[in-house]
Amino acid sequence: MISACTPWASDAAAYALGALDEREAADFAEHLETCRECREELSELSVVTAQLALAAPQYTAPRRLRRAVLAQARTPSRRRPRTRTGLLAFAAAVIAVVAVLAARGGPPAAPRATLAIAAHMVGSRGQGELRVAGGHAELVVTGVPAPPRGKVYEVWLLGTGERTPRPAGALFGVGARGTATVAIPGRLRAVDELLVTREPAGGSQTPTSSPVMTFRLT
């Protein structure tokens, strides 16, 4: 004989996990008022889900994933009487998805926004782009002429309130097409400008020439 609660066979687990939509949750809550069996089922499942909340960081599974799992669980349950074992297995399956997300550090983080600042080279067609993301920076130059013999390009940082730039710890030359990609060490904190000058090989402690490129961060 099919129980009167058969249509609600998987809703107790879904309700306990917060996976029902607003209309489904309201319908099941109304059913609970007259169904002792479902109330007992929900009570048992609530103990399990409460322990989960304390055991690991919480991550919300994508709605599409939750709906797909629910659809798979509900399809057979509409055709046979509910079993407590089946519902607990379903709850465990959804719990496993949450656990995997937690073990992997949660859903993939959104890509960090990149600030791109362009500058043209003084006296040349060369140009550069300073890319800043998460406080870290990378300088990409194209069409820049090779520095004179015995010289190198050096990167400088000018902080807020500073009058003299300080070395960024980045020296570079350029390839055959005037290209280079230069990682800027450290984080750009309280930096107003990034400058590039031509310096003696090995670099300098203070600029010995005027900037050939200036990137303004503020």
C-alpha cells in the first residue's frame, strides 16, 4: 500500500537542507502540521544537518546542482513508499557535495580585477602598460628601443609625500621587438607613481636621468 505521504517522500531531506524553493517549502510546512511521520523524519534529519553546520565552513552549492540532485532523488520516490534509509542516503549525498566544496576551499573565487595604466615613452614610439591586481604589479612594454651600451632600464616608485623615487628592485632590457614583461617586486602600497629611467648597468640608488615613462597610480 502506498502511504499518504508518498508524494512527500524526499521533501523532508530537502527541507532540512534548505534546498526547497519558497513555494515548495510553504507546501511542505503546511503538510507537517497534519503528518506525524514527516515531523519525525524532519526531526532526525535536522540533527544531522545541525552537526554539519558546526563541523565545516558553509558553502552554498550552485542552484543548478541542488536542483539536479533533488530531481534524481525525487524521481524514484514518487513511485514507491518512502524509506528513512533512502532519505538519509540522499541527505548524505548532498552533504558530500558540500564537504567536497569545503575541502577545496569553497567555490572558485572570482577573478581579481586588474587595473591597467598606459604610458607612452618620452621621445619614442614605445609604450608600456602597468597591470596592477591585488596589490601586485607587472610592467609590459612594447616598441621600446634597447638602452644604450652599458645602460639598463630601471623601475622606480614614488610614494605619497616622497620627493625622491626609490628603487623598485626591477631592472630590464628589451627583446628584438622592444618588448619586455617585468614583475615588480613587493606590493604597491601608498605609491603614487611608477617611473622608468635609463641607468648604468647594475642599477642606481637614485635616478641619474629623467624618466622615459611615468605611470600615475593616483
